[in-house]
Amino acid sequence: MDLSYPEKYKAFRQEVIDFLKQNANLAPTADFRLHRPDQQWLDWQALLIEKGYTARTVPKQYGGYGAEPDILAESILTEEFSRAGASQGLDNQGTSMLVPTLLEVGTEEQRQQWVPGTIRGEVIWAQGYSEPSAGSDLASLKTHARVEDGHFIINGQKIWTSSAQFADMIFILVRTEPDALKHKGISYLLMPMDLPGIDIRPLVTMTGDATFNEVFLTDVKLPVDQIVGKRGDGWQVANVTLKYERGKLGNPREAQQRFERLVDLMQQETINGTPLMENAVLRDRLLRLQGRILAMTYNGQRVLSSDLKGENPGLSGMLIKLNGTWLNHELAGLAIDVLGELGILYDNSPYENKGDWQRKYMFDLGLMIGGGSTQIQKNIIAERALGMPKEPKYAPGDFPAEGGN
Ligand SMILES: Cc1cc2nc3c(=O)[nH]c(=O)nc-3n(C[C@H](O)[C@H](O)[C@H](O)COP(=O)(O)OP(=O)(O)OC[C@H]3O[C@@H](n4cnc5c(N)ncnc54)[C@H](O)[C@@H]3O)c2cc1C
């Protein structure tokens, strides 16, 4: 079997390497989860779109590069950007979740209105799904909207809403058909974040940063045409977005970037003058992780091939979020062990990018919960892919009241 890349891809790889040699110094490093993308981010994003290195398959009429999906080109981009330690573009809830959702199920008008500004990083989106009593059981959400004079009047509360503190827009799930079954009464709306009646209060994560928020909605007025799909069909649209969210959170690109950094770190760090790369135990851990990264990378290619053929990727697709987030967490854990006592240092540590590995290690725990927790992913795989018996569903009244005999 010949696993080498055909000539045209070798030329493409060289083009990407040359680009990075000349431009990698322009790549931003500021965390776009903490702040709006600054001018450096916007410039980098524009440059990558122009070259076709990000928003590569977004059609030209919506501001993208307009290339056909191409698994090998994508792999080359990931490999070379990882090697150069440069960001391959904004990967936020707008670019990676809303844009593909609108391309899949939005109207032509919605695509024209929202895709160009979002991929350029000018329009920032938040995701309004979770509520205090609707996380894993998302369909039990209670935020509701009634219709009056051509407007939805929205009341309720969202929680854990990442980026809401600087987002321009939110794609939000609300109950619009109170009498319908719980999965049938939901609508998927697109709402500006500066409407009267929206109150945003920050929540601090385990990293110490306030990356997510509570969002309170009191009589918020939104025109009824700001909806994706039909009224009451929001559950289907929400699941399209969730599919892209799980792909984003488990994307092996991040793992590959961490791996490249870890290799450098293990070559630099020493014990008694011997590089840690020569420590059998640590090298064994590194190689095991590398094996899993390769498996996830090829699994990602299998999913993309299925998508291109219009087939359901089944188990391969379901594995991405569970394995990808887990793998990233273990990569950060190895880096912390390699750094020894310096690994536990955090904000403003003078070593290894200011305690960045420790921050990642803690933030990753959140990513193993967000977008559907690890336990929920295991349930999905067990029930939908492996055909194991379904989890029993209990209704109120199935158990005696607390304290009863
Ligand atoms: C960093 C971070 C960012 C987030 N960003 C957003 C955002 O931008 N927008 C948004 O809408 N939401 C966001 N979330 C919320 C996230 O989607 C929810 O936290 C997640 O869906 C879990 O819901 P919950 O927190 O209510 O936990 P619960 O659903 O209450 O679950 C609690 C625990 O019980 C387990 N559990 C629940 N049901 C089952 C079951 N049936 N079988 C086995 N175990 C079960 C879960 O795995 C979990 O361990 C974010 C969360 C985090 C951590």
C-alpha cells in the first residue's frame, strides 16, 4: 500500500510551509475565549481565509474560500500549523458551530446575513442551551416565548453561557409550544445580546477566569422571523449544532498541537542532565498518547469521508467528543508531570508559557462536561452504536415520596 501523498499535495504542503515561514510571527496567541478577538486576530483570520487555510469549504458567496472538502489538504494544514505552533484560525461557537448549522439547515437569507461576519471574527456568538435544571436532559428546558404583535416575548434563564459577556448574538433554545411533547415544543432563535431585558452575570470556572455566565431574560422582544427551522422544530436544529460542537471539542487538531509542544518540552527538560525524552516511563506515556492521536486523526478522516458520501458515520462520529477531550486532558497531564514542581505553577509562572499547561488541564475538565458530558457520550455510544439496553426512564411518581414508607 502506498501511503505517501500525491504530487499535488506535496506542492500544497510546500506552499503552506513557505506561508508559515513568512507569516507565523503574525499569528495571535491571545485567548479568544476570554476576550473578543482583537485586531491581530481579525487580520490573521482575514489572511487565512484569503489563502484558504480557514473557512476553507465555506462557499465564496458567504465570504469563505469556496474549496471542495478535501481530507488530505485538511490533514496537511493541521500538521503544518501544529508544527509551526500557529493558530489555524478562530474556532469559536460562531465559526465552528453556528456557521456549519446555517450552511446545513439555515435559509439563504440567514446565510448571507450571518456567515460572512462570523467567519471573519467580527460577529461573536454565544450558545443559549443549558439552564439550571436542563443540562444533560436539555429537552426539559423551560425558557419560553409567547408571540405578540409579530414578536417572540422571551422569559427565562440560561446558564454556563460561554462568551456571553462579549458576544454580539446568541443562538438560543426556547419553548414556544408549551402544550407539545417536550422534544416537539422547542424553537431555535437568533437573538442580539443587546436587547432590553437581557441581564448577563459572570460565573468563574475552575481556572479562575470568568469565561461563562448566567443570562436572565425578562420580556425580551425578538421579531418572529429570527428563527432557524420551523417553530417547534428547534430540537432537530439544536442537534445539528451539537454534532458540530462535539466535533469541535474533540478535534484532533488541538491534540496534535499539544503533542508537538510536548515533544519539544521533553527534549528541553532534563533530570541530572538527561533529557526527559530519554526517560523510559515518560516516553512510553508520550508514545501511547501519540498512538491515540493517530487513531483519532484517522477516525476524523473516516468521519469526513462518510460525510462526503452522505453517509451517517455512526460509531466513528460518536467517539470524537469523548476521546478527543479525554486525550487533550491527558496530554496536559503529561506536560505537568514533565515540568515537575514547575508544572503546578499557574498564573504568571515564568516557565512554559505562564502556567498554560496547568490552565489547560483544569479547563479541559470543563470541556469533558460541556457539549454533553463524558457519561452522556458513553450512554450514546452504548445505546445507539453498540445496541446495549436503553437506560431506564423514570417518571415522577415512579418512586414513593421522600420520607414515605
Ligand atoms: C466550560 C463549560 C462551558 C460551557 N458552555 C456552555 C455554553 O456556552 N452554552 C450552554 O448552553 N451550555 C454550556 N455549558 C453547559 C454544558 O453543556 C452542561 O454543563 C452539560 O450539558 C451538563 O449539564 P449540567 O451541568 O446541567 O449537569 P447535569 O446534567 O446535572 O449532570 C450532572 C452529572 O450527572 C451526570 N449525568 C446526568 N445525566 C446522566 C445520565 N443519564 N447518565 C449518566 N450520567 C448522567 C453528568 O454526566 C454529570 O456528571 C458549558 C459547560 C462547561 C463546563
